[in-house]
Amino acid sequence: MNDFYDHTKLKIGQQVGVELDPYILNYPMDEKKSTWVADQGGRPFVLRFFQPNKGKVDTFLQNARKYATVKHSAVTPNYPPFYSNLWVFSCSAVCGGENLYSFLGKYPDGAPLNVVISLFDNIAKALDQIHQNNLFHGHLDLSSIHVVNGLGLMTGFGAHNWMDRIGEDEMDPRLFPPEYLKTKQQRTIASDRFAFMKLLMATLLGESILDKDFSTSLPDSHPLLSDAVWNRLLDWSREGVQHRPKSLIEVIRMIRADLYKPQSGSYSPAKKAVKGYVRRNQSKIIIASTVLISSAIAAAVLWPNSEEVVEEAPVVIKVEETEEPTFEALPQILEEPLISGGTAPKIEKIPPSTFLMGDQNRMGDDNEKPVHEVEIPNGFYISKYEVTFDQYDKFAKETGRDLPPDNGWGRGQRPVINVSWYDAKAYTAWLSNQTNAEYRLPTEIEWEYSARADSNTAFWYGNTVRAGYSVCDSCGSQWDGISTGPVGSQASNPLGLFDMHGNVAEWVEDCYHDSYEGAPTKNQVWLANQCDTRVIKGGSWFDIPRVGRSATRYRAEPDLKASNWGFRIVRIIQENDNIAKSE
């Protein structure tokens, strides 16, 4: 019998899987530490560990292999599971954006129809297609749908279907279909359809509707939908399996029809009241309904309507197109709020550009050649300062990570030191989760352009160091060769960035290559088949001035730490970013 590792004892930074190419655990996604965000070779993954108290290991492995075959643009990819005498876990891709629960916070009274369609159209297509293969999601709720660029994506598809029971730890109980409450839990394609309709209603009416009884609390009409469509949605939202839609694409098609032209045949207020009463009291009025209908017929015959019938004016819904904010309209400086309180590091907007990368002054090493032109077609945000101890310590405390030592120099606004590349990556993953935006380390291209600030000299301010501009060994600051200085203690470059030369050398995303032969000519992370080392840029308080040049680059193993290494972060600007103005 295999002696599987107790997942509750897993720790941040622990290596799991194979020794040659292990996964490095970054942080747990649940209190029981059964699901983790991990890094392997510079790529993030979600690992879900087998839990012996939830089911059988053979079922776990069969389920993971089966759902690794699911391929659709609305589903984050699953990969084959890892199995050994010690480790058993499934693996899937990390999804960016924000989860549906957070997204619906922007629409407490319900989202516009164009937003609803954008969220659910691709999900409906994916579910209908995958259901044809007798596969289903199984725990569809507000957390298992993420919103990326306005589109809904499903995460963890089928990941819990190996369990004897899916419980509240795996799925929001408000989305449980009735068959999940039975002694022997039944999970089928119809369960997905039930959850889909509940999620759709929560998006149309506001998330708080999930706290109410759908059989009695759904309104009798919707301001943006015709009565014919709304009553069809109400019928599809009933608990019985026989009422659930057979095609989710058809559900979205009907809503889309109302987006452009509301359907005719609206009910009168009196008929709406009767229908609402019948729906809420259906089990009590089977006999009474016969009497009611008979009375209504008699009344129509004996007391004809003496008043002129006034037809209700058709409701015209005008859909206003929201103009996407341009790059120029985005705030120059941004400090995004964190879910747990406080703010992310302050970031500066950097425009698209083309520049020459590498040693232009014949002062560098061979790994800085050949000089080559690089295009940055899309702008980005980069942190004005190196990430500080204050910022990193908050992350470490909230994720149960060890605090890195400060060498006795102080913490606070000094740049964080003694952190590995994996530590820096874990911080950016946490920051992305906290802000519902996409943060990462800079690419080498982004870093060098940001340091140069349109210069072609060794430093942004010239070819020789000057006091007041850098912290390095013999740069003219009070910290030279002694320790780090507080971030921002020297002059900023023309892009508004501090400490690009010196203070601490900084990790970037890219794998290290011996030269720029074959380097990208457009901004991207430069990876490699064998990525044993990562690039560090910028020089430090410990280094001679030459090491702090814009073009300098050197290698380091990603698990190493040093008192003169730190990092800064980049925030990606998506095409449809709607960022509130900060400054």
C-alpha cells in the first residue's frame, strides 16, 4: 500500500514531483492545503492533491486522465496526473482575471445583457460540446468561473468528480442541485445545467439572489427581457430534472435575441400577477385553479369590459456601446487596492516603443551582444520602486511564508532581499489574485527599456556614475558597499522610475542565454528548453558601477538568494482594461 504524503503538511517552497524538474509550491488555495499554485520551469500550475478521505486513488487517477482530454477555449487546460509512491496530484493551468463572485460585485442589481452574453456564450458552447462526450464539470459555481477580458472561463473542469461526495469545501452549496443532497449523491450532465441556470440568474439579478429560494423569490419580470424569454428562463430554473434546458446554447440565443429586439407578446400586469402567484403556490392550488379559471370565464361572459382596452407601449431597449479606454486615457500612476487591505506597489505607465538593446558603448561582455532593435508594441505598467520589505512581508504573513532576513539593516521601505526567483514569482501570483489583474516579473526587454528611458548611454544619465543617482560600490551614496538604501533615495529617471541602477539587482522573467543570438525582436519572455538559470539585471549596493549599467545581465539559479538581489513587478495592460484613475 502506498504511503501518500499528508497534504496538510505541505509547505510553501517545498518541491514535489520528480527531482529533476520539480514543482515548487507557491501558496495554498484553500485552508486544507489540498490545492496549491506551484511553479515548474517558470510556468505556474494548479496542483490538486489526492485526499484519501474523499475517495479511492484509482478513481482519482482515472478521473484526472479522463478530464485531461477536455479541450475548449472556455476551459483552462487539465494535464495528466502525477503518481508515485509519495505524491499523487492532478495538474491544470492557472487562469488569470477575476472569479465570477468578485466580478458580479460590480453589478449588485444585475449585469447588462451584453455583459451576460459575453460571460456565458462560450461557456454554454463548451458545456454543450463536452456534455456530448458524457463528461461534465460537476462543481460549477462562482469560484470555478473566471472572467478574462470580459469572457467567462471554467477552471478545474471535472477535478472533483472522483470524490464520493462533492461537499461545501469543493462547491458553493447555494449551487447544489437537489440530487447532491441525496444520501447517494448523483452527479450528471443535468447537474451542470442546473448550476448554469442559477449562475445565469445570479448574473441577471445580482449575486444575492442565490441566497433566496428560487421557487418563490424570482421576480415575475425582468426590465431588459421580454416576458416570453423571462418566463422561459424561469421554467428552465426549476429544480426538477425534466425542466432543465437540453441546450445551453439555446438559452443564450434567446437572451441575445432580446438584446437587439425584445420579443412581442408581453403579459398584462394582471396576468403577470396570476402567473407569479401560480408559480409561488403551485403545489397548493391545483384544485383552486379550476375554480379560478371557471370564475374568470363566467365574469368575461356576464360582465363584458366597458372600458377601451389600452395596449401597452412596446419597451425599446437602447444598448449603449461602451468605448474601450485608450492607452492614453489610462492613469499614469496606479496603486491598485488589495482584497486583504492596503494597496499593491505603485506602478508607472510605460508607453509602446522601439529601442536598441544590448551594449551600445563597448563596455560590456559578450552576453550583451549583438546589439539589436526590439519593439514593445503594447504599453505596460512597472513598479516605480523595487518591492519593499513592507510589501513582501504582508504577502509572506498572509500566505504563511518565512520572512526573509534583512541582515540587520532594517525592513520597512528598504528593498526586500534574500528572495529567490521562485519567491518573487510567488509574490506576483499572490498580487494577481489580490487585485484581479495580471502581475508578473518584467521581461528582460521591459526591464532594459525602463532602465534606459530612451537613452543610449551606459546609465540613463550618462556613461559614468554621478552622486545622487545610484547606490553601488563607489557611486557616491552613504550606503555604498555597506547596505541597501531605502527605495527612492536617489533621483528617478525620466520615466519616473527609481533605483534602476544599483541598490539591489533584480530578477526578471527570462531564462538566461549566453548571448543575444536568436533573441526576440518583440517584447516577450525569452524561454529555453533547459531553463536552469534566470536573468538578473541592474547591479546593486555591493557591485562596482560597471555592473549596474542598463545593458548588464548575468545569470543566477532561480532557487538562490542573496543580500543584494531583489525585484520589481510589471502589471500587464489588457485591451479592455477599465482602470479607475489613480493619479
